[in-house]
Amino acid sequence: MIAIQRKISHIKSNLNLSEMLSLVKAAASGWLYISLILIFVETLFFFGSLYIMKLLIDTVASVQLHSTAATADIIKYVILAGLAGILYFVLRSYSAYSIEVLSTKITEHINEKVHERAVALELSFYESPSYYDTLKRALDSGYDKPGLVVTSLIDILKNCLSLAAVASVLIVINWVLLPLLALFIFPTLLVRLFYSKKLNALRIAQTPFERKSSYYSNLITTDTAAKEIRSYGLGQYLKEKFTAIRQTLVKDKLAITLKRTKLEIITTTLSYIGVFVSIGFISLKVITGETSTGDITLFLVAFPQAFGLLQSLAGGISTVYQNSIYINSIFELLQLTNGLYKSDQPESIPGGDDVSIELQNVHFSYPHADKEAISGINIKIPSGKIVAIVGLNGAGKSTLIKLLCRLYDPTTGTIKYGGKDIRMFKPEEYKKQLGVVFQDFNRYSFTAGENIFFGNIENSYNMEKIQDAAKKSGAAVFIEAFPGAYNTMMGRIFDDGEEVSIGQWQKIALARCFYSDARFLIFDEASSALDAVSEKELFESFRERIGNRGAVIISHRRSAILHADYIYVLSGGKIIEEGTDTFLMQNNGAYAALFNENINTTEAAY
Ligand SMILES: Nc1ncnc2c1ncn2[C@@H]1O[C@H](COP(=O)(O)OP(=O)(O)OP(=O)(O)O)[C@@H](O)[C@H]1O
Ligand SMILES: [Mg+2]
């Protein structure tokens, strides 16, 4: 985890060209070569048209009044310059198209890769603020930034080639022009480069605040938060916090932009002075006969081209720099690797019915936490048995489930499945052995049927099994009452969606778990939103509902765990008591206190 942190915090603000190139090659190598060939040919025609213009101007300048000797040459050059110009424009259109295809392909490639990575990353990344900063910057880039940078890089190359063409024309006029112009124009380039770097550094520093302001904005604008925000009247308070952050962010950015603008005014003035110094220089050379009026005309044709090219070169360079931070975030994201142990020679999942799960002296601390959430736990979940885990809030129950599901690995100790360390299995194979209803289960804006089908997408959509799972969880009653039954869209995000109550969503989550083919089912507070009747029904015939599978139930209500074969009482990450309900009640220890306490408090309240 420390390694990840270091990787994320060490974000490079320079462009990593070799990575960029391999990315472009992976995305669309064919189009890269086509684009490069087209811009070379295009530049060749640009140079050709300039050169013919020079010949034309030379011819025109040397024409004697009323002489027709040069007529044929003039017509020839005009036609050639026209043809070269037309071909240059045609090629330019094709090369623009090929660059557009290239950048679109890169964007799509990145889009796919970022999502592939986000899916593959383990849970711990989602609990790290620095990962979120990287993800935010990567997402902020809108995936089109790499395409934009490639386009800008190609533009830079094109501008350099065109500049070389123009420079060769300027050299023909007088070689001094080149260093003279460079001297006056370089400060503009340097200023742009310097401030692009400065803005990048600012952007990196601002990401956590950007994220905070997005969070406030989400709270203000999303439907899920709308109820509480209105009831407690938090809207204005959150809006003020949002505005305060935005104002600071904007102020810092504008301060840099203002400095850049001031300096740019100076350097651009310098460039204009450079132009006039150059014009003055070659004009004076006319007196000594070193330059002709034709040269001055050519200078006036070529110079605006050179100036425009330099301007767009500077623009291209600053675009590349400004976006390199986003691109590096994408690279950082793509390079993040999971820290969970992966066996080179994975073992196959043990078959047969008699498979149990065992936790042996398991310890676990969350990344960045200085305290253990689980301390030396030994638990056995035999095949086909129902095991319950109870304990106060924060005792470590959900953490235990995350370890069981291999969302994290224990810091020390072992979890065994069928006698084998679960780290020896392929994670995806092992995860199929467990069906889970998490305390904070997901509500998918998909059809009711799909919501259940997500419990086992390995096999094809099986309507009969879906109905059966919905019956077991109690969701069938309300789903089948919808006109579209299992094809009804759930939630309000999409058109014609049906919103149901929290308890009904929980029944759908339960159905999803029942639908899975897993050998063990895990229920973390899975009946917390169910009404008393539904909960009683669920647990009274629980064994029938889960079939011959093993189960882990976590609940704060005794009715849910009463029928468990074995109960563990967890406190401060340790097992402090274990046994059956009858035994634990007779024992009159922590378990009895946990449930009797409710009665006493309730009685006391009356
Ligand atoms: N993602 C996390 N990162 C760091 N610490 C965590 C994280 N989740 C939980 N903890 C810590 O681990 C301890 C156990 O949390 P856990 O969620 O396992 O409790 P629980 O027994 O499920 O409680 P509840 O009954 O409220 O669901 C808590 O004290 C909490 O501070
Ligand atoms: Mg919990």
C-alpha cells in the first residue's frame, strides 16, 4: 500500500513520450503511420508551393518593363504554384482526417483500458484518497486528452517541418534573418512553456480540493442526498462551502494566468519589434544591393507564415504540457497493480460436499490504520451449517466478511477453504464459492430480473431460477405485481423505472444471493430493512431456502440468529464467546447481555 501511495504521489508533470508512443501504437499503429506519411507529403507540397512562389517573385522582379520574354515562365509558375497549393490543401484535408481517426481510436482505447483497470483493482484502492485523486485526474481528462496530445504532437512535428521549409526560404533572402527572428520570438515560447509547467504543478496541488468541491456539488445536486439536505436545511451551508473552495481554486489559477498574460504582452511586443527590425534590416540591404525588392516581397509572404507557425508551435507545446498531467494520471492508473498475493500455480477448488471454511489465528489492519480491526480470530464454518456472528457496532463483523470474500488478505494468519489456503486459488474462482449480501448492498438500475441474475452471470439468464430466488427472498410478491414483472426497470435513473422501498431493494439483494450457485452464502445485516413478518418468514425456513449450502449470518436481531447452528460473539476484533443460542443464553455472558440489554433498555424507557 505504501508503494501504491508513493507511486500515486510521485506524479510526473513531464510527458512520457515512450509510454505515449507505445500507447498510440497499441491503439492504432496503422493510422499513426498513415498520418505521419501524409504530413510529410503535405509539408513537401507546402515547401514546393513556397519555392515556386519564390521563383515567380524572382521572375517578376527581374522583368523589364514592356518585355514579354518572361510571360511563359510567369504563367508556368502561376499554374505550378496553383497546382501545388491545391494539392497541399487536398493533402491537408486527408491528413486532418487521418489525425482525427487516430485521436478517436486513442480515446476509445484509453476509455476501455481505464475501465478495465478500474474493474480489476482491488477494494483497497477504492479506500485510498490518493487513488481517488489519480482516478479523478484520469477521469477529468475525459479520455480524449491523450488523443489531443497526440494530435498536438503531430501538429508540432508538422509545424517544425513547415518552419524548416519557411526557414530555408528566409535563409535564401539573408541568413541573418533566422537567428534575428529566433532571438525575438523565443522568449514567447519560453514563457508559454514555463507557465504550462507552473499550471500543471498547481493542478496537481489542487486535485484534492477539486475533489472536495465535486463532492459538495454532488451532495447539492443528487437525488439520494436531496431529502436530508432539504430537511436539515443544509443546502445554503454546502453551497457556501462549495463556493469558498471554487473561489480559492479560481483565484490561484487566475493569478498565474495574469502573470503569464503580462509577460506574454512583453514577449509578443518583442516579436513584433523583431519583425520590424528584420524588415528594416533587409530594407537597408536594398541600398547596398544585397537584397532585391523581390526578396522583401518574399519575406512579407513567408514571414507571416513563419510567425503563424511559431505561434501554433508554442500553442501545441503548451497544450502538450498542460495535458501531460492528465495523461500521466491515466498512465499511473493503468500501471497500478494489485497487491493481493497471486499464486503462479493456482490450486483447483476442492470438490465434494464436505467443504468447510476455517479462519486460523487471523489478524487484520486496514491500510493506513494503526489499530487492528481483527485480532487473532479462529472460526469454523462447516459445510451445510449456519454460523452466526454477533457483536456491537464496530466489532469487526463486516471486516471479517471482507476477509472471507478475499477483498483483503489477512495481515497474518490463514483462511482455509476445504483445507487449502484461499490465496492459493484463482481469486475469481474462489469468489464464485461465496454469495454475499453486503450491509451496503447495491441497487442496480437494471430490470428486476437482471438485478437477481447478477448473482450468477456465469450461466445464462434462467427465468425459472430467478423466480425461485425471488420467492425465497420475498421479492416475488411485489416484482410480479408490476405490469412488466421481472422485465421492469428498477430505480428512477432511466425512463419507466419503478422505485421500491429500501426493504424491497434488500429483498432483491437477498434474491441475488439465493440465485448464486455459491457453496456458502453470507448475509451481513441482510434483513435489517425487512419488516418483522418478512424477517420471521425468512429465518424460520432459512435452511430450506439455502438448501444444503453453508451460511454466515450477521445480525443485531436475535430472531435472525436464533436458528444458527453455532454463534460467535465478536468484540473489538476478538471472539469473546461462542456456542449455540441456548448455551450462550444460559452462560449469561456477553451474548445474553447483548440481547437482554435491549429488553432492559426498552423496559427502562417505558
Ligand atoms: N474501510 C475501512 N478503513 C479503515 N478502517 C475501517 C474500514 N472499515 C471499517 N474500519 C474500522 O474497522 C472496525 C470494524 O468495522 P466493521 O465495519 O467491521 O464493524 P461491524 O462490526 O461490521 O460494525 P456494524 O455493526 O456497525 O456494521 C471499525 O472500528 C472501523 O473503524
Ligand atoms: Mg458491519
